Amino acid sequence: MSIKLGVNIDHIAVLREARQINDPSIIDALSPVKLAGADQITIHLREDRRHINEEDVANIIQNSPLPVNLECALNEEILGIVYDLHPNKVTFVPENRKEVTTEGGLDLSKSEFYLRLDTAIMAMKEKDIEVSLFIDPTVEAVRGAKGLNVDWIELHTGHFANLYAMLNTNLKRTKHSIKELNTQRTLLEKQLKKSLTDIQNATNEAKDFGLKVAAGHGLNYQNVKEILKTEGISELDIGQSIIARSVFTGLERAVRDMINLINAK
Ligand code: PXP
């Protein structure tokens, strides 16, 4: 079974927000992503609205030729917007105002949060919106998700991607957001291997329970080949690396390049 690709187009809005005029227009991304053969548009409506805003969400849902996966935090105001605008899928993610990007998966161990999440999931399911939870790739986190009425889990691949970048790029000589960059190479190699085993184990646990498994965060044209070795993943959600490449190649080509790597698995 082929692995689907969701293209996260938030970064187009990041560029737009740099000037706060409607250029580039986020709507112009929809057609090239579809033409390239991707399966889903992914967007993240953040509480701080640093890129996508509710008007974008409404326009994207209305005009997208592909199903829309809307990522959001468990925030009452945002939940109301999501409920009204009715995307095809909602992915609940944790949010922290100061983060550069989503840093980890949802913490399902706190009962108050768990109950609020359960209520929000029920409301989405009543509207026939598919629900996914963005969680760390651990068996414990998957077990937490099992008690909730969700269709999907999305495994956070950021830790894997950071380790891969520490071992395989010249990150040290650039401005970066990775804290553990001075770790010894042999230790990094071990940690990288473990991160992939964790992703496989979490996937197995989810599949055994009948959950569909997506993965995303920090995936790019180099490291994706390692993630593709995981058995059981149905979808990848990728943003930064595709939009970065599109600056040079155009968006359709950048998406197609990623799809070719996925299909070459
Ligand atoms: N999946 C989720 C849940 C995310 O929050 C993000 C980042 O917004 C992505 C996938 C895509 O991550 P990246 O932009 O690093 O490819």
C-alpha cells in the first residue's frame, strides 16, 4: 500500500506575514500541490496566528481540491472555529507560545486534559470529522491514545530528524534550534537507531489496535528514506523542507520530488 503525503503549507503564510500583504497567496498553493499528486493539504491554526489565520482556513477548506487536515491545540476559541469550518480531519497538537515549532507530542497522562480532549473528539466525530492525535513515538503515548475515539495517531518525528541532522549536516556552523548539538557522535548514532526503533514499536502498537498511523515533523529529502523503512505508516505530513525546496524549483516540482522518494520505497 502506498504512503500518502500531506503537504503542510503554513510556511507560505510565514513568508506572507513577513510583509503582511497577500503575497504569496496561500490559495495559489492548492493547485500545484494537487497537480503534483499529493493526497492532503495540512495547515496549523495556531493560537498566536503567526502564519495561518481563520480567514485562510475558511478559504482553504472552501477551495481545496484535496482533503484538508487542520492541526490545532485544545483551545476553546480554536475548537469553535474548527467545528464551524469543518475540515476533513483535525489533528490535535500541543502548543507552546515560545516554541519555534511544535516541540513534542500531546501529554495524555494528565486526567483533566484527557477529559477535555475526549469531549472535543466526541464533538468532532459527531460532525464526521476524522481525528488524529500528534503524539511522541512511544508505546505509552499510543496506549494513551487508545482510550480515545480517534481514527489516527501522528507520530512526532522531530527527535529523529534532529538526531539525523546532527549526524549528517553542518548544522553546528549555522544558526540552529537544536539544544543537544554537542553530544558525542557514537552516542548520537545509538540514539538515532533507538529513535527509529521507537517509531516502529509505536507504529506496531497503534496498528495492533486498528489505528491509522501518520508521521511528521522535520522530515526532508534526505532523512525520509529512514522513516520509509518503518512498516505500517500510512501517511507523512511534511512542510518546511518542501516549501524550502519550492523557492528554487517551484511548488509542484518540490512536491513531486518528495512523492518520487516515497514511491521509490
Ligand atoms: N505534523 C505536525 C502535527 C506539525 O505540527 C508539523 C509542523 O507544523 C508538521 C507535521 C510538519 O513539520 P515540518 O514543517 O517540519 O515538515
